[in-house]
Amino acid sequence: MSAGEKTVSTNRRAGFDYHILRTVEAGISLTGTEIKSIREGHVSIREAYVRPENGEMWLIGAHIAMYAPASRRNHDPTRTRRLLLHKRQIRDLEREAITGGATIIPLRLYLKNGKAKLEIALARGKKKYDKREAIAKREAERSMQRAMRNRT
């Protein structure tokens, strides 16, 4: 994260539920009331995913709350939004998602130089035993930290 970036929303479950294979930064095509709502921080990407269709990438399931001062000129909070990527990036992600059995998920939504950006990842779902292994590893690290803290 560089200067001029402000994280608005993160998908914290992504690291627990998926093995992250590769990440890409994408722009988002938004309306005026959507960007104002994002700047206020009223957005959730927890249930969202990305689907390639007809040579374009679409963000599905992201919730951007209505902007209260807009009254009747508001947007649909859960509408499908187009992601802005280079054709080569779209083609590569689409190929890897289809042939590799992976999915494309959003990791983080942030503002960069006044523009909304979305960090998306090519990811493969974790099995139940992978999740248990991650929990056991985290617990072991915590207990080691506790032991070190109590020792001094």
C-alpha cells in the first residue's frame, strides 16, 4: 500500500477460504452516487465474486449502499459492475479460471488518487483439512508468543 491509497473495504474471509494464486488491480465503472457512497465507506465485498463474460469482467454481489443525499437519482445497491482491465489481463484470468478450476474473488476495495480500485485474486478454494491446518498453525503461533511474553 503506497501513499495516496485509502482502503475502504476488505474481504477478510478470502485468506481463510481460498488459496490466493495471483492478484491484479482493476478499476471499477461506477455512477456518481456509487463513488460518493464508497468514499463514505458504505460498501461490502464479502459476498462478491468476479465473472468473465463476453471478453469483460463483471463484479457480482458487491453491496454499495445508497447515497442518502441523492434521493431519487440513486443507484441499485447490488447491481453488476464492470471491471476495467486490459484485454490481455481479462483473457489470462478467464483462461486460468476455466482451465485451472479456480475462481476470481475481490480482496480489497480502495481509493487510489481519488479513483476506486479493486484488488482481485485468482484463487482456489481450500478444503476443510486445509482450514483446520491453518487454525492449528495460528493457535501454535499464539501460544509461542504467549510463552515468550510470559518468559521475560
